[in-house]
Amino acid sequence: MSEPAPSLPAGFQFSGVACGIKASGKKDVSLIVSERDVVGAGVFTKNQIVAAPVLLCKARTPSETIRAVVTNSGNANACTGQSGMDDAVTMCQQVAAKVGCDESQVLVMSTGVIGQPLPMDKIAVGIEQAHDQLSNDHESFLSAADAILTTDNARKMVQRTVVCGGKSYEIAAMAKGAGMISPNMATMLAVVLTDAPLESTQCQTMLAKAADLSFNRVSVDGHTSTNDTLLLLSSGQGEPLSGEPLQDFVDQLNDLCIELAKKLVADGEGATHVMQVHVHGAADDSAAELIARTVAASPLVKTAITGGDPNWGRIVSAAGYAEAKIDPTKTTLKICGQAIYLEGVPQSFDAAALSKKMKANVDVEIDLQVGLQSGKATFWSSDLTTEYVTFNSEYTT
Amino acid sequence: MSEPAPSLPAGFQFSGVACGIKASGKKDVSLIVSERDVVGAGVFTKNQIVAAPVLLCKARTPSETIRAVVTNSGNANACTGQSGMDDAVTMCQQVAAKVGCDESQVLVMSTGVIGQPLPMDKIAVGIEQAHDQLSNDHESFLSAADAILTTDNARKMVQRTVVCGGKSYEIAAMAKGAGMISPNMATMLAVVLTDAPLESTQCQTMLAKAADLSFNRVSVDGHTSTNDTLLLLSSGQGEPLSGEPLQDFVDQLNDLCIELAKKLVADGEGATHVMQVHVHGAADDSAAELIARTVAASPLVKTAITGGDPNWGRIVSAAGYAEAKIDPTKTTLKICGQAIYLEGVPQSFDAAALSKKMKANVDVEIDLQVGLQSGKATFWSSDLTTEYVTFNSEYTT
């Protein structure tokens, strides 16, 4: 696999090691350290059942003084009570002792099995090793990205050089998640790093917006996990971006987060297709988002996509039960650019040719005009395969 | 198959015939006729894309003057525009001409493929034959119940003798639906007949409530169809029930509708288990219903049930993302009576023994206490199997 390799954002060091949390022996402790205080922001799961590391990160962001992010995979440290919280704090303390900062300057993420105590002896060794191996080279960044994976088939990262107000900055991001969300094995985590100078509350606002446009618009199975965490760290020094340069950065961040989020869907458990549901003509953007989400979540739409079946009845009826208004007499549907249903009337089309097209492409575009106002949104979802069902119905206890 | 055979409600005749809408040659036109005007009420799909027969039935209920219900299976007459509406009216006219009533006294239901014109020549012959074969015997009732089925594996009916205020009445009901809801092939239809004397607006109110407790609390795939219809017809004469006898009837009706609705789930496409999700301790009953529905709809919970996996993390995290409040520190979970998670703390239990129990029983009880007030609700859902995915991802166009 050839990875793109622009420069990494200045000021960060990386490592990923295997300490034995995963029975497979794969990397399971990831460390990101900055040489000085950096700006940090976070967006977290909306689940009411929240893992200990999420509670800790929530309390510590936004911040102007972050020094490190430590992540373990293979164990979610969720539903683990007070001892789980103690363990999360201990992980931060161990990193802080190595880095030479206060433990409150360390962020922590965990992903994996729910309800099991963390193997703290192994993690202590892992943190020690990870600190010893810190480096700012590309190989170390890849190690850190690998060490946060669980059921993922592929490493998920995006790197870009962005130009804002005539100056160029680097952004590098890593993510994990093969169900957007499958709480037993795989939850969604992502870290975005940049050397663009940003202020922390600004960071928090733009990250929340970016999440709404990206990670909150992808679904594998609609199951919101206990651990979902998205972090943005900025090591940039000097005057924070503002005005047009800031807007340039925001646009690039949104785009990068969408690219990263789509990687989660493409690697969704058992997924063979990614459907992109574009909704236009809704009452407003949030109504459009709700309609797109409802279509993308329907098991009948998902299985039709799996089978390469241009089964428009399933799609328009899913739009019809979304809890946002549509005008059935003005509803128009295209699949992969082919008009199928025009202002409430079925059109004749070459179903075999369209099916062939749907099967041949990983991406299946669903374009739905619902005939009201100008609200629009896009939502990305994996299809539903027998492999998903088999994978998730295997006896795991 | 041995069917229970108490008396049928007085005043109704039945038939079911095959007229060739279904390629299989199975029965596809069902007729119920009353010898005089009867009270009728209806509850319908909340989808914004609504089939022609639903629009017609909505306009005609509640009523004190219903004479017949005609149903075809194999074609949903949905997304068929004005010609579809004309066809639905024509079916009513054809029945009315035979029965000797106004066409507005006839209710019509359709179920099957979306977006195809009805084969009206075949249906005309079917209605003629069905009228010729009308009878009040049990065999004819079974024929009528068979003729509304589509992808169902089993006939769905319930018959009961109910005692209200010292008098006994008969109730007989039939239903179809193998996805609660799968708009291409199978939508949910049900007719409940009784000879208990009821008034029409009273009928409408009690039917809506019964639907909320039964058909609105079952799900195979969460996809609300364009055709869902539940009808209640009462041929009872004399003073309508009131006071305690009426309450007795309502209780029995609710119970019967729950029994009928559970048959839909048990016969859900590919289903191997029925999960019964009981939620207690929510802010109110509707919050409890939302939590139960969210747990029952999670593909990860469904696949865990398929695999006989007491995967409690999936269940409590699904409760956690329901859009109704829970108290995570007081949340308690039992599966098949086994306490697994007690006030936010995982309990040790014999996972292998519980798994064996879950696999051995069709019904899997999930009992969730969410630690707030006294709101409670039960929701029934099928599990999710590879057979569901295979069945629904076959190329159908």
C-alpha cells in the first residue's frame, strides 16, 4: 500500500506499539506528543452511557495547553465504573510523567470491548515503550495510526497541505471505526493535527461544525457508541488565523473530515458499497439531513444497494416516513444519475443496465429532490450484507 | 395445521380466491361482506407516500354504514398516480354492484409490488368469483385470511370469545405482514371483526389506542410501508357497549391486537427469534416506548440475539442513544430473567448457560430498568439474519 507523504504538522511526535491488549499481537497503544503546549478541541459521543476516557477528555477540552494524546485499542474502558475512571487518569499520569507535564494536559482515548477492566500492567509497559519510540517521521505517524485500529481492515488517514491567506500549513489526521459504531468491538475515534495557528474556542466551534458535516453524516449501523471521540490539536504559533484565511482553513477542515469519515463507511463491517444520499428541496438543511439519514439507514434500501437493485419504491417510501416533510407529488429520484421517479410518477428505464452500473461501482449515488424549499444535505452509508450479520452474530462472550 | 375454531362474529361472510395477480397461483383476492350496515374504523400508515386504497379508506372511516372489505395481494397499488386511485374506486364499485350497496360503503386494501398498475381485468374476475363463494363458515374465513398474504410463511389470525358485562361476543381477526414493513413485497394489513355492538367514533378511538399498543410496537426492519392498514368492523346491533363492559372489550381488543402483531414479528423475513423488550423506570410511557424501540431496532442488538449472544454492552449502549433520558448509574438489565448489569455495574454470570437458553427459545426477553420514573412499555422485534439480507438483496427488477 503506498501512502501519500507530505510533511507532517510541525511540533508533533508519534509512536504506536503492541503491549498485548489485543490477543492478535497487533499494535494497541498509540501516542502523540507535542514539544510544547498546543491548542486542543474535542467532539464526543452523544450517548448517555459514556466511557471513562470520554468523560475525562470532555472536561479537558477546549484547551490551550494540551501536550499529549494516548490511545489504547482492544478495550473500550466503558461501563467500568469508578475503577475505569481511575485507570483513565492513571494512563494520563503515566504519560505526563514521561513527557514532563501535568496529567491534566494529557487526553486519553480507548476503543474495543465494553465492560472489561483495562490490563493496566500491560498498558504501563506500552506507554513506556511508546514514549521511547516517539519520532516525528512518517513511519511513526503510520504506527500511531495503526495502533488505534480494531476491526478495521484498512488504516484510515488523510494528510493535506492547505493554503490559508497565502501561507501554507499541514494537516494530518487518523481515524478508526468499521462500524460507525459497534460498541462491542469498534468505536469511532479520530485525531486531526495541524500546525495552523488557531485559538481554542475557535477550534472547538469549527470542529463541532466539521463533525456535523462529516462524522455525524456517516452510518454503518446507526448504533452510537459509548466512546466516539474526535480531537483537533493545533501546534501553530503566533497570531491565530482570522477572517478569510480562517475561512479557508475551515473549508479545508470540513473537506478533510468528510474524506476521513467516508473511509469509515467504505471499511464498514461487511460493506461492499457506499451509498451517497443527496437530498435537495427540503424545508431546510436539517430536514434534508433527516430525510437523507432515514433513507441511508433503511435496511431495505441498504440490502437493495447490496444486490445492485434499483428498487426505487424502497427509497421513496423511506423518504416518506422520515420525520421531515416532503411533497410526494414533486418527489424526484435519480440513482447513479438515472432518473427513475419524476414528480411522483415512475419512469421507464433500463433496469438491467442500471443494475449493472450499481454493481460495478463501490459508490452508489442516490439523488432525491423532495419538492419543497432549498434545504440540502448529503449522508453516507454502507450497504448491509450477510457478512455484516455473520460477523456481528458470532458468539463473542 | 390445526386452527382454533370458535364461532365467527355474526353477520359476516367471507371468501378468498386466486385470480392470477400472483404468478404463484396462490389466492390473491379476499372479500368480507356484511349482510347489513356495520360500524367501521381504520388506522393507517403514517408514511407521506400513501397508496391509493389507503387514501380511499381514510376518507371512508369511521363509518356506521360499511358493507364490505375487498383486498388484493400481489400488487400494492402504490405510487400509481390518478389511474391507481381510479382502479381502487373501480374495485369498490365492482363489489358494491354485487353486494347491492353504494361504492362508498366498500373499503379496499392492496398489498404487494409498488409502482405497477393493477391488472384490473383479472381483479374483476376475482371479485366476481369471490362474491359467488361468500359463506359464513370457518373454511371461508381461512380462505379470506390466506388471500391477503404475500411473503408470509404462515397464515395470521386470532379468534376469541370475549365476555363484556355478562354477555359474550365473538372477535375474529386476520393479518398479513412479514416485514412489519417491506414496501416492495409485503406490507402490513389487518382486519378485526366483531359482533359486539360499538359506536363508530368509539371504535375509531379504541382502534387507534390498540394499534399504538400492538402494531405500532412491532418491527421487523423499521421501514414504514405505503399501505399499512388496520380495520375494525362491528356488526353488533342494539345499544353500543359503554362503561365497564366497554372497558372489558377494549382490554380484550388490545390483547388480541398484541397477539396478532406478534405473529407478524414471529414470521418476520428471515427471523429466528422474537425479542420482547420491556422498559421500566422511564420518565413516562412514551419515553419508555422510545427506549424500547431504539433497543429493538439496533442491528447490533438484533444480530446478538440471532447469535444467542448475551452481549449486554450493545443493549445498554442502545438505550443510551435513545432520544429519551435514562439514568446510567441506575440502569439494570436482565436477559431471559438473568441479571447482567445492575445499577450501572456489570455482573458476573454464566454466559454459556445463558447463551444456550437464548438459542433454545424463540422468545428472548430483554428487561431494562432505566432508573427514573414509572414509565413503561414493551416492544417486539425480530432478529436480523443472513436470510433477511439475502432475501432482500436479491435482484427483483
